[in-house]
Amino acid sequence: MNASLLAVLNDAERLLVAETERAALAALDEDAAIELETRIRRARNKYVSQYRRSASAAVPEHGGRGKARPENKRAAMKAEAFEEALARVSRRVASLARQAAAELRAERLAADRAARQGQGPGARRTASPPRRKGSAVTGEPTGDRALRSPPAQQGPASRPGGTAGRPGRAARSPGRSTPGRSPATW
């Protein structure tokens, strides 16, 4: 890392950035690397927001955040130092995640291979009936039509003129009142 960026950091921040060196990252497992990434990201966000707040406060005086940057150089340099550290840690986390995914995939494939060992080409299979969609004898529908319920099993709301949720509505037609109710109570 650039010596000028390290010069603006205090001791605690230097120690945090030192944890992102290649040798230190190599010793971390995935969970520890993710935890370090979180700490670095938090520090980076702190200095980025600090820079933006102070620069935006100087906008009326200077006319823009970019023009106010020289006065706020320390926060910008700290943010840049943590940005570089975050990039290193993020690359390490991504690498560890790829390795973990490859290991899990290899375990799943090995388990699947072990499960199939009993059903290899030389092993005898138990007699199981062939899978069919629909009945060839009765001519039952196949595909999407097989998923539909017959009208006898459907509820009243799915039938033409169905009135589920609207009691008394089908018996009443415009201009006629429902027995026992006056039109004023509708």
C-alpha cells in the first residue's frame, strides 16, 4: 500500500489494514475473512461518509464537493486506504467462497456416486411399473388438462353463475327484492 495513505492512519487503523496483507489473509478461514471484510467495510464507510458530509457542508463556500476536496484531504485518503484494503479482503473472501463451493459440489457428487453404486449396469433392478401420464385405456387427458379438477369437484365459485362470498345475490335480480329484506337495507 502507498506509504502516504498509511501515514494518515492512526495506530488502530494501521493494525486493521495490516490484517489485510497477503500473509495475514492466507491464515484466515472463510468466516474470519468475512468478519474482517465487515470491519474494513465499516471503516471505509465511516471515512467516505465523513468526507462527503464535510465536503457537502463546504459546497456553499466553494461551489461543489470536488472544489472543497483539498480542505478534506485526510478523510479522502483514509477512505482510499480502506478501499484498497477492502478490495484485497473481498478478493480473498471470493476465493474462499469458490473453494468452499467446489468442495461442497465434490461432496455432493461423491454422495450421489455412492448412492448409485447399487444401481450400476451389472446390478439387477427391482421390477417397477413404467411411469405413464394419464391412462391409455380410459383416455384420460394428459399434460395441463390432467391438472384441472372435474366440474363435480369444483366449488360453487368456479361454476358459471357461482356466488361464493355473495350470499343471496343469485336469487335477487334487478328490480326484485329479497324476501325478508327491504331495498333500503341493501
